[in-house]
Amino acid sequence: MKKRIFSILLAVSLLFSAVSPAQVSAAKKAKDEEVESIVESDEEMRAMWVSVYDFAPLGLKKKGKAAFKQSVKQFMKKMDNAGINVLFWHVRANDDAFWASDTFPAISQFAGSSAGVASDVYRFDPLEVVVDAAHARDIELHAWINPYRVNASVYMDPGLPQSQNRVKKAVTELLEYDIDGVHMDDYFYHATGGYCSPANRGAAYPISLTSAQKCANVNKLVKALYKKCHKEDVVFGISPQANLDNDLASGADVPTWLSRNGYVDYVAPQVYWTDSAGSQLFSTRLAQFLSLRHNSAKFYVGLALYRAGTSSDPGWRQRNDNLAYQVKKLRQSGADGFILFSAQYLFSPQAVSEVQNLAPLMRD
């Protein structure tokens, strides 16, 4: 309604004043960039990432619609019982698709060796099944994409319009579904094997750009996807690393996203460390990213469920209530919620104690 009123006022202004079309265009652009987050609920986000690598361990890699539908239904029941209210479902890992697409090949971790040909993933639409099953449990379903990654080491060049258009095409297809959000992992300038054009995947080349140039290229896509999603009232956000220097070096312009509107509805840094007797790395990084907040974007925190019960850093070795401690900490700090990585580890023997200690906080 606000956009419609603004358009009427602009038309009246053109009729009865000397305002030029160029001035109107500039005013409209400025108005669009002032649009704030469309996240309407103030309910705490208690979310889970469901990676392509979770499909098989969770029993979700099923051939045939009936078997897949039943496995997804059972999974959603478990998520609901665990207190999860949002799922970030991996739908694009390597320029592929977890939906019935005429453009992109079937996501390999779902379709197995038949990816890219006439396989079960095209005989029924897996994303449609997942969205319906999530909503039946009142769980939001956000489509999680890796934008530019082609394989483990080669990415499409983020500076090429063709690469950006390839990602936009994927999001356009996703917006045909009743999804609640589009979620982007920070796979921008992270390639170890070089970059390529969408049309020539076999000719990878190195890229030498400044951090500012990388951020400018990435932000072209970020702003475009934000506008595209908002036209459909779909939330758009990004989960960067929790290392600001690395973020900027790879084109993830977190300071801009958290200070200017028109880029994201939320930022969810992956704060995968702990606080321990010898280090307060979790709290330090959390405070660093919180200090960047100067706009209406929501702030969620990615937590390392996959590290529970391991020896990856001192905290995980010294205690079994790291996740509970972190959730309490982020609530005290004013964060809007958290996302656990990833779904298969909720049922892992190594994480039993951490999950048990976290459980009471999942229903607050």
C-alpha cells in the first residue's frame, strides 16, 4: 500500500510541478532503498540448517514420492518436537536444484548417480513435499542456496553479470514455491581452484581484486535478490563467517548489510567457537558483530551443533552445556534467535549431553 501511495504522489508531482523524470527516478530509488526488514514476527527464531549432507543420515534420500513424503513427514515431527520453528533447507549446493527445474540439474546428494537426467527427483517435486510438510507443522521453510559454487574448488565469477543472472534465475524459480525465505551462504570469493563463467566451467582462472571491489560485486547480487524476494513478501538473509576480516576479504560486506537498509532482512554469523577458561572467543565475536547493528535487520546466530562432544576447541572438551550457555548469552545480548548446524547432529550420540542440556531452552 505504501508503494502504491508513493507512486500516486509521484504521478501528481509530475503533472503539477517541474520535477523531471530523472528526479522522480532518483526519488523512487532512494525510497526503495529505505524499505526495512519484512520479518514480521518477534518470536525468537529457533532454527536448523538441513544440509545436502544430512539427507542420507536422516533417511531423506528416498526414491519415489511416497517414500520420500513419509520420511519428510517423520522428520518434521522430530523437528517440531525438538522446538524448531524454522528450517533452512539446502536447495542449491553446486549450481543444482532440489526442485523440479528445467534449468538446473537435480541436486546430486538427493538424486545419486542419476543427477542431471530423468530421475525420480524430476518425477515428483521434492521441494513441494518439504514445504507442505513443514507448514503442516507450522514450521517456516527457507530455501538455502550456495550462490556461485560449481564444485568443491571452482566458483562462478561473482563479478560477471552472467553469473549473477544464473543465481537470479534460480531464485526466480524458487519464488514460485510457498517458501518463507531465501537464505544465502557466503560462498562468494572463496574458490581455491579458480573462477569461471557459467558458459565455460572448464576454464578456471584466478582473480585479483581488492576487498572493496569484491564487496561491490557481491552487493550487486545481494541488493537484486533482496528486491526480488521482497516483491513476493519473502524474507532474504545471509549467514557469513564470524570472522569479519575474512568476510570482507571474500566480498561479504557485513558492515554495510547491518547499517544500510535494502540489502538483507537478517544477518546470521556462524559463531562456531566456545567460551572457555583460556578463551572467550564466542563472546568476543558475538559482541563484535552485535556492535555493527545500525539498521532494522534481524540478528541471528549460527551455533555449532556439529562440534558438540568433539575436541575442536577447549570449550567443547571441557563442558557439555556449551549450546545452552550460548543460547542464554545471545538472549541476554538482544539477538533475535539462533540456527543450529546441522540437522543430523541433533540425533548424534556425540551430541547427546549437549542436546539434553539445550532442550529446556527450546520451549521458552
